[in-house]
Amino acid sequence: MFVDSASFKVQSGKGGAGCVSFRKEKFVIQGGPDGGDGGRGGDVYFEVDNNTDTLSNYKGCHNVKADNGQPGLGRNCSGKSAKPIVLKVPPGTIVIDEETDEVLFDLTEDKQKVLFLEGGKGGLGNTHFKNSRNQTPTYAQPGLMGEKRLVRLELKLIADVGVVGYPNVGKSTLISTVSNAKPQVANYEFTTLTPKLGVVEVGDYNSFVAADIPGIIEGAAEGRGLGIEFLKHIERTKTLLYMIDTANYREMLDQYKVLQEEVAKFSPELASRRFAIALTKIDAIPEEELDDKVEGFMKDIGLETTNENSFAFEKGKSYFLQDLTYNRYDESLPYFVLPISSATKQNIEPIKFALYDLISRDKCEE
């Protein structure tokens, strides 16, 4: 089960109480106080674990509490400190204070471990309070209480490319074709109900991660469809791939505008990032009709078709590819507009290399 949000109370352990005790031993007169200190309460940590990919461990969880420290004992024996508890979360988890909405931690790196709540300090035994005026103290400190906090965990997937498109546009088919991910693929809308990550191999030594999120429709940023619940999963991506269905009853320009508008409503910063366009299902319509539709779309978005400065495609052609000979990049334009067919594998290899090239440019500029 994919769970990307969870709220619960977290509490560190209470410190153990100090001990009131006096040395009582044969042939030892007035041995004096020998009460030990209480043990420390358990701390609470968050740790990133690459082997987890959802927050399902915390589904239905209401309260997470560390153990209390043990009380002190006589003969100056300190109580045992409680073991810390470690809450393991997947990469991309944000820890938020539920009451103030303050972001406490942004956990992105594997094995990253942060101390969240400290356990209460153990109380001092009565041996610490003896002095010349009070040689038989009957007082010891109670342990300090642990800390409490109501938190909300939110998971935002970490990917290099976020794939955005209408339902049934071919996002899952593309991800299953280019990567090791195996999302459910079917011929109806909203087949994809949960985000999927796939590692895309480029050549023998390079790779990047692509995120397939459920389909976006008009009004998604206000909660329509699966809406804002999954838009957040592309928030971390540096690059967006807009997928436009050439065989859909919706006009290609309308699809493109709605997708851009919904992303901009959700996050203006996300909408300003580099992007590319894939024109899908080109095997479903005749070539002449496809050329007319694509050329009309290109003119509508202010581009002219070109085959210059393009990748060496095995099949098909690139309708547009920015000329970066002098490392000039216009962020208002797509990096490329490329027709693809996941069914016939047309331009599948070229789009992998084109996306990797765009991602590499982003990394070089960081």
C-alpha cells in the first residue's frame, strides 16, 4: 500500500527517578547516603532508509513513545538508560510540526539520521545532596519528563524527471518501456493510482530517475481528480516532461495549456523549471495527419519545426531541439519536442538520451 502522509504524536522517554538510600553494612556505622542516579529516558531519531518507499509503517499510528529510564538504586548504582527509538522513513520525507506547520526536517539522503526529541534527564540520587550541615539527605530528584510533539510526515518523491500528462496519455507505458518500473497499464483513465519511480538506464554507465504520477486534469490544483494529493510528488524534480496525446479527443494545445496552468497554480517555482514535450501515440494516426497536427501545435506555441541541431534518431524526427552550441537556454521554451510511440518503440532511445542531456546540464550548473 502506498502511503505518502501520516500524522501522529511522538514522545521521548522520561528520566528515571534518583534513589534515596543509605549505606547499611555490618561494622559500618553511619555509612551515609548512597542513592544512585536515575537513567536517561530514550531519545527519538529519524533515519532515512533507501529500502523503504512509503510511510505505510505509520498508517494508523497514533502515538510513538520511547521507553523511560530506570530509577536509581542503592550502593550508588545508577538506573539503566532507555534505548533510543529510530523511526525509519523513505528518502524525500518531510517532518512537519502539525500544530504550527513548521518544516522541522527535510530528509533526502540515505542513512541521514537526525535527533528529533531528547529523552528526559535522570534524577540525581540523595548522595549528591550531602553536605556538612545535612549528612543524611532524604531527598532525591525525580526524572525530567520527555518531550512531546505532534508531527506530520509527508513524502515527496525524489526524481530527476517528473512525467506530467492527462490520464491515459501513456505515462505508465513510457515508464515501463524506458525503465525497470512495472506500473499497471490499462486502456482507461486513472489506471495509475499511486506515483511510481523508475530508473532509466542511458548507455552502459549512466542513469536517471523518472517519476510517473497519476493523471492531471483541469482543476487538479484545487483537488479535482487525484489532484493536489499527487502533484507534490513532482515538486522536487528539476525537469518536467509534458506528455501530449496526439490521438486524444482533446486538442493538443488545450492539453498543454491546462497542464502548464495546473502546475503553475500548484507551484510557480515548479512551473519555471526546465521542461520538454513528448508527443505520444504517434502510431495511432496516419503520418500525414500527424505532421499537420504537430505543425499546427508547434505554431500555436510559437515554434517552427526543424531537423537541425538534433540528435541522430533511429526513426522519426525531432520537431524541435534547442540549439545549445553556445550554452544558451531559453527557459520559456521546451528543450525538445519529440514524437514518440511506446508501443512501437519509436524514438524511445532518443528521448532517454535527450532527457539525460537536459538533466546533465542542470547538474553542471548547480
